[in-house]
Amino acid sequence: MRSTVVGSFPVEVKGPSSTKDKLLNAFGAYDPFKEAIKSSVVAQLDAGVDIISDGQVRGDMVSIFTEYIPGMRIVDGNTEIVSKIRNPTQEISVKDLQFAKKVMKDYFNGRIPEGKGVKGIITGPNTIVHSSRIAGFYKNKEDAIIDLAHSLKFEVDAIAKKVNPVYIQIDEPFLSTGMVDMKTAREAIDILHDGLEIPLAMHVCGILKDAFKDISRFNVDILDFEFAGNNVNLDVLKENYNLVSNKKIGFGCLDSSVNVVDDADDVDNLITEAIEIVGKDNLLLDPDCGLRRAPKDVAFEKLRLMNELKDKYS
């Protein structure tokens, strides 16, 4: 049993302090988010997380990708689809993930231990399109979703090739809402998975009761759900585990909707039930969702608690 995070972590953006950074800033070359990535990675590692993220510090889960995808534009913080969606103008998260991996390597004195590593995280095409306004070109969301899947495939392949992550996670919270055409959604995920030689995970928030059977049919290796804030999902998993017994389960055991540290007994009980249903070897422990909205000390203590309980079952 290993631990991970869903993605985001509280952001600490700092201005340049060293002479070198001040000079870089003077020439417009200083990156204020690098220290935020480093801080996020070190916090995750100090808390005992096995498979880390880069903290997703640069923005919200939609605009962080759509900023670089032709056919989409950001207006007053919201994404609009204005023309045919094409391939990204650049690699979007590769450099941040490479830097996160370097920080992790330095943390372990030059060699990342077996079972630990970085994962790539991409907001899924279904969620991005359903979070955006179609202002032109497309008559329906489904065509936009498929074109966006082909666009995001370039980012998936770049991460796999240049970062060598433990796995890649696709965030698709909209799949539990009943608003998504599941046939189109599966086709989009198939495009992202095509030819990928590392595991692909899919994170879905929300109550699973009406969507679980459809979600179980997706061509992914790991399915990640929330169980702390939506503990009714535990019964759904128990009743339908036979449908996903060929996949690993990302098990949200920390309630990311509250900015206080979870009750240790509640988390322990959840993990115990998960082990009974899934088995230790098929579990990845993580928070329900990203922790960006929590104070940094609370986010850290949540992760530390989760990993202390993980170690109890090692």
C-alpha cells in the first residue's frame, strides 16, 4: 500500500531574494513559482507521501492547460472555446514535473527509493469542455471533447517520455455529475491511453452511485475516488468491487472539503474497511481531492496523518 496526493497543494509564491534571482527578475526570467513547487514537494515528502505531484501551483485545473491550447481562450478567468481545438503550443507541465523530480532526488541524496516517485496530472478533456463555454465552431460538446483529447495526448506522451513518472492521472470530476456522455468520455480516455507504457489513472469526485458501473468500464489502470467527504461511496465500492477488481483503487481517506485535520480514528476506520474490500496491495491512499484551499500547516498535517496510518499497515 502506497500513498499519493490528488494534486494541488497550498501555494506560496515568493518574490526574488537572492542576487541571482533579482537579476533574473530584472530581465524577466525569474520564475516565482519554482520555489512554490519546491516547497510543495518537500512538504509532501516530509509528510511521508510516496508518489508526489508538483503541487499544481500555477493556476486552476482548467486554465493551467487551456492557456496553451489554440481554439480556447481565457476571458475573465473562464475558458471559452472559440475555434477548432488544436495541439498545444508548448509542453505544459513537463518542466515543472522535471523540477519536482529533481527536488525529490536531491531530498533523497541523489537516488529516489523504489516505490516512490512523481506522477503527472492532466485535467481531462470531458471536464475541461464541460467547464468551458462554447462560443464558436463546435455545435456540440462531444466533438470538442474528442478534439481536445487528441490535443492533450501530446502532453500525456511528453510527460511519459521526458519525466518517466510512476503513472499519469487524468482528472475527470464531471463524470459523476450525469452531465457527460459516457461513450464520448470513454473514447476520449482511450485516445489518451493509446500506446502509453505506464499506468493511467482517472480521478473522479462526487457521489458514484449512478455513475460507478459506467466508470468501471473505462480503460484505465487506477480509479481514484473520494470516500471521506462522500462516505456513501464506500457502500458503492463494496457492492460493485467485482467490476473493478482488475484495477488499483485510489482511496480518498482525507476530507479535502474541510480545512481542519481529520479525526485519526475516522481515517483509520476508513482505511481498515478499504483493506477489507480491496486488499492492501491494490490500494493507493490519498486525500479526496486537492488541498489547495487548506492552510499549508493543515494540508501538511492531513498528509502526515494519512501516512502515519499507512505505515501502521505496512
